[in-house]
Amino acid sequence: MELCVALDLPSAEENLALASLLKPYNIWMKVGFRTYIRDGKLFIEALKAMNPEFKIFLDLKLYDIPNTMADAAEEIAKLGVDMFNIHASAGEVAMQTVMQRLANYEKRPLVLAVTALTSFDETHFQAVYEKSIAQKAEQFATMSYANGLDGVVCSAYESRAIKNATSQTFLTLCPGIRPFGEDAGDQQRVATLELAHSEGVDFPVVGRPIYKADNPQKKVAEILSVMASF
């Protein structure tokens, strides 16, 4: 397991202050929609300058026609980030087009596909996709695996079934991790570190429990200590 910290604070200054506290740790940093739209390439460069060992996950969830997604994927690769994601709902042609475009890069970023957003409950998910979360997440994952992606974004509750349906080396990145049972907030399918570990999660994503902690550095140290004990 590799910890991924969500930089979801309201300003670049707050996010960079949080990242600065976490400089001692060689962990993943998740840069999402709001942060990237507001702060852009310069923010990513600032993170890299702060700690070159930080790995960066650009969480933009690309979803468009295949060629447009591939164009965007190529620009993301040029940023030097380590991982980004697309929506599995874009389909296999989009997946193929993105991966073909990135094939020319000697060191391309990892590419994950979003299966079911962790904000969905069963009722609202089925209203959109007409299948259960478990069924559709596995279907999206097998499609992603067959088309050369590196893994998927899912909840911890789908991770084990996805690996069993694809490969144990197929990556699962799971938002909504509440390391020690903290409040779920706006997430529906949250999990503790222990559950994430038992389900084979590769990248637990933790946001609020870290940046709302009185001592974020101490909280990360506690999380990493638990992860090291598995």
C-alpha cells in the first residue's frame, strides 16, 4: 500500500503549507479538479520543487470523445505527473486511443479508470447505470484491464473482486479512506485502513482526516505506521 494524500484545501497556499508539513514522507499527492483549475501547472511544479520524491496523481477524470481524451492525456504526460485517471464510462475505444497515444513516452504516467464514484449509493448509481455498483465496477475494471490500463479507481469494497476478475497486479486506488473510522462526510462507501488492506487496496486516498487534524504530520505518521504493520 502507498498512501495518497488529497490536496483539497481552498487555496494553493493552504495546500502547499500542508504539503510542506509532509515533506519528510515520500508519499503520493492527489491534485484534483479545483486545485488544478485554479492553480494549474505552476502548482505541480511547486510540489516537485518542494520534494522531488513526492509522486503526483492528477485526478481530473477525463471524459470526452477518444481523440480529445488522448490529446489531454498527452498534455498530462508532458507535465511529468506520475498518475492520472479517465472515466471508464468513456468506453474501450477511448481507453485504446489514450494508451496508444502514450505508448511513445519512455516513462509514461500510470493510467487508471474511474469505475463508480464513492459518493454514489446503490439507489443513485443504479438510476444512472442500471446495474449494481459491484457489477458495473467489475465490468468497467475488466474492460480497463483488457485495454491496457494500469488499474482503476474504486471503493475498497470492490477492490478484491476487481483483482480476482483481472490480476492481482492490477492497481486499485480507493478514495473515501477514513483511517481510524473518522466521519464519512460526503462519501457513501468509506473504509478503514484495515479493511482497505484486507481488500488488497494499493493506494488508499486520505483527505479530510489529514488536513482537518490538529497535527497533520502526526496523523500521516500514524497512518504510515499502521500501513507498515500490515
